[in-house]
Amino acid sequence: GLSRGKLERTQVCHKPLAAASRRCTYEHCDKPDDSPRFYQIDGSSKAGNRDWVSLAGQVLCKACYRRMIDRGTLERSHRSKPLAAAERRCMYEDCEQPEGSRKYHQIKGDKATRGHDWSELEGKVLCDTCYSRFRVRGTLAKAGARNNLPQPPANTAPEGRCSFEGCEQPEVSRCFHKVSPNCKANGQDWSALAGQVLCHACYTRYGRFGRLNRLQHTPTSKASKAAAAAAAASPQEK
């Protein structure tokens, strides 16, 4: 016979429900009859790495189902309440519209949405766009963006001085980064810079290219370029 788990469905919650069963059974649900989808819970489900045993047999609307996956509880968190006006600003430094979002999210570090590690964002406020990007991709950086460095770590400071002697503006930067001994940002080897302070420009350059020095381009005249091209095109002497 067929091996269950390979071709057959194993989670009852993915099967469409009859119209009479399409009602959320969570007693504190705000809109138990109003949902684009309902889920009948199988106690053996592992969705979101949560424990669904206590909900076996219950029916959840999409909002309650997602809350259980995101937080491991059906109860609304105080973090889901609207933030005060003074707090409604995205803390991601590369956000294009930090104050222009319809919704803001204050992050709880123990979130496990889609298996991503939210601990570095503990307590931070994200606009809906940045929150959704991290929720889907596990990063705040836009896809294809030149700067793929992670969000600056907690050891950044608004003031300081860049330790790189070749820095052009060592005291002018939107923030300064103190390199930790275990830094692994962007997969580079930061061990030689451990303990040093870098301006944001130098920090970003090292994260992208693995070097602090700017590349020096030697200008080449048109005549030199033409001569080089002619030499390359001429037949080799025997």
C-alpha cells in the first residue's frame, strides 16, 4: 500500500470545510464568521513548530490561525495594540518611508514566524513594509540591493571616530560601528578589525568587498587605449 505522509494529506486543517462548519471556535475571536479561510485543527500538526494538541478538533479563522503560528497563543498580545503617535516610526535605518506606514509593529524577540530569528529585532518598531519583508525573507534588506548588510547591531553609536587611518571623513557618519570579536556580517572575516570603530561608510565597504581601502583607478589616455587595442589586434611576431 501507499506510505502515508508521501502522497496522502496528513493534516486535516488543510481540507476545505463544509459551510456549516465555517465559524471560528475561539471564544474571544472578534469576527468568528468573517474570514476568507477556516482551518480545522489536527492535534498532530507541527505548523510553525507550535503545540496544537490542546486545539485538536477546533476550527480557527485565518486571523486566529496565523496568530497561533506567529505567537504560539490565540490571545492577543499587548504588542498588537496601536502604538502611540511618538512611537510610530520605523527603526530600520534604510527604510524609505519610516513615518509613512499605515501600520507599525513592535517586535517581540521570541517570535518564530516562518522559522526566522527575530531576536536581533527585540523591542524595535518596524513599518508594515519592512515587517512584511523580514517575515517573508528573514532580512530587512531589499532583494537586489547593493547593501546586503544586516541591520546595524546594537553596538552602534551616533557619535565617534573611525579607526581606519585612510578614512576621508572619520568623524562624519550617520552612525559608528564597533566591530565585535565574533562579527560575521555579510560572511566576511572581521577578526583583524575586532574592537575597532568604523564609520558607516567604511563598515559598509568592508561588508561588501572585504577591504577598507577604496580602489584607485589610474586614468588612461585615449591614445594609450588606442595603441593597446592596435597591439592586441596585430598578428603576433614569430
